[in-house]
Amino acid sequence: MDKVDRILAQWRRERPDLDVTQMGVIGRIGRLRSHLSAAHERVFKKYDLSLASFDVLATLRRSGPPYALSPSELIDWTMVTSGTMTNRLDRLEKAGLITRQRNPEDGRGFVIALTDKGFELIDAAVTEHVANQHQMLEALSAEELEQLDSLLRKWLAAMNSAENSEDS
Amino acid sequence: MDKVDRILAQWRRERPDLDVTQMGVIGRIGRLRSHLSAAHERVFKKYDLSLASFDVLATLRRSGPPYALSPSELIDWTMVTSGTMTNRLDRLEKAGLITRQRNPEDGRGFVIALTDKGFELIDAAVTEHVANQHQMLEALSAEELEQLDSLLRKWLAAMNSAENSEDS
DNA sequence: TGAATATATCTTGATGTCAAGATAAATGGA
DNA sequence: TCCATTTATCTTGACATCAAGATATATTCA
């Protein structure tokens, strides 16, 4: 009987006309996300990073040499708006972790690249980040992990296609 | 091969020394949460509510008669900081959805109560909210839903106890 | 009783986010 | 060629959130 269960019990008492079966799963996803973010941020802080800045640096790092992408490509990967990305890049540029140069092939665009300092920082941070993620999932066996991944993958695929069919 | 898989593939190419097995599950949790929040907000907007205000009103509503709690109790249920709760209550009070009166039994505290308008609004909103949640999980069978719930519950319990043992 | 401590809530300042609109450059057709 | 449209990015303004500190009241215990 965790907090989510108590919430469901309250709804069943107050609104017996509602079927709150799915609320449990959805509520647990949200609470898990909070815990995961908090745990992630504890590591990020050691490197003077936020989730926002880690997200950008990691995207550049894993894109491979020359560790450079356009703001638009970064927006696609990170799923934030252009205004948010501008703000993130401003901070990272000020911190000396990225450079922002006009794209010589497209006057509208920019090229965002990791500096040496940015590369070293994100490489160290991601190493600890991955170790941290291992710890977070210690409670589940390899089998359970795979089961969970497959269920989440199926659900996510369905949500993605619902989202897309909505646009039309 | 969804976006999360592509991220893992990039890391495996760039940092073959890291084992990113758990990153998939964690990444999918995050992406799912984004989708779920967006879908929730579409319903909330119809009632001129945000996730923040829905959260508070729903907590009051399901607490049962007299639909009144202290700010501290609301903080416990919603897991936000006191500053955030003050801000939420300010808006809800201005909108006429709650009242905020001094607690006659404890001069430091307040009693936050649903107004009639607040009660009617949250009752209508939660009905549609629950129907919306059913739709979001249509892709999974009852069996899969139960499996997923049980895995999430186990993981969440582990994260909760990790959190608590950290305090010491 | 009084002082020290704890509790409840609010205030302040910094971040981070989005939606909508502005600006500038590129592109596609007439 | 040149105008209309599209694309890439930045700007602005409104919120929401947190951490840290302020304030007022309660409680504890010497």
C-alpha cells in the first residue's frame, strides 16, 4: 500500500462511479520520474550541470566527431522548443562548454560545437551518470528489466502514433 | 527502433566502455511522462486548469468532506515545496476555487477548502480525466497493464527506500 | 515562566519552460 | 528575376518550480 494506492483508495471511496484502474500505472510513472530526475541531478550537480545542460552536451557528445550539431537538430533530439534551446545554448556558451558559430552553408543557421572543456566535462559526467543508472535499477532482475522495457516500448509506440495521428 | 534505441546505439558507438542497458528503460519513462503530461493538459485546459491547479483541487476533492486540508497536508500529497504550494494556492484563491482561512486551532496554519465552484469544476474535470487515462492505456491488455503495474510498483518501492535511507 | 527549538507558511531570487511573434535567410515557382 | 512561402533561430512575456531565508506561532523542558 504505497502513496499511489492510497490515492486510488480515496477516489474509489469518493467517486465509486469512476474506474481508476489506469490511474495507478500513470501515477507511478510520474512518481518514478520525479525520483529519477532527483537522482540524476545529484550527479549533474557534481559537474555544475543541470538536466538541461547535460541533455545538450550529451547529445553533442554521442553524435560523434566533430561533436557539432545545429540548434534544430538539438531541438529534435531533446524535444524542447526553440526558445528553450536558445536559452540553454546561451548558458552553455557563457560557461565555455560549447561554441556557437554561423553556419557558412546556411546563413540562417548556426553550428553548435563542444569545446575541449565541454567534451571532457560531459565524458566524465556521463560515466558517473551511467553508473548511477545501474544503481537505480538494482532492485530489478535482468529478466524484469527486459519485461519492463518491452512493455514501456509498446506503450510509448502507441502514444507516439496517437500523437502523430492527431496532427492531421 | 525508436528514438531511445537510436540514442543507445549512438552511445554504444561512441562509448563502448559504458553499459547503457538501463538507460533505455529510464529514457522511456521520461518520454512517456512527457506524452502523458501533454495528454493530461489537453483535458485540463478545457476547464481552465493547469496540472498544478488540478493537482491541488483533486487532492482536496478526494480527501472527502469537508474537502479541506492544510497547506502542509497538500504539500505531502503533491510532493512540491512550500513556496510552490503558496503560489498554487494564491492562484486558486484568486480564481475563486478555494478559500484560505486561518486555522483557529493553530495560529501558524491555514485551512484550505474547496468552494462550491471549485468542487463542481474538479468533479467534472476528473471525470473526463479518468476517461482520458483509459484511452492512453488502450494499447495494453489488462494482463499487460497488471504486469506493468507490478514492475513499476516494485521499482518505485525500491527508489522510495533508497531515498529514505539517504537522509540518515 | 522563559529561552531554545520546532513547525507552518510566505517571500525572494534564480532557473527553466513554453507559446507566440519577430527577424533574417533560403527556396520555389510564375 | 522576384515575390511568396518556408525555414532557422532569437526575443518576449507569462508561469511554475525550487532553495534559502524570513516571520510568526507552538511546544518543550530546564
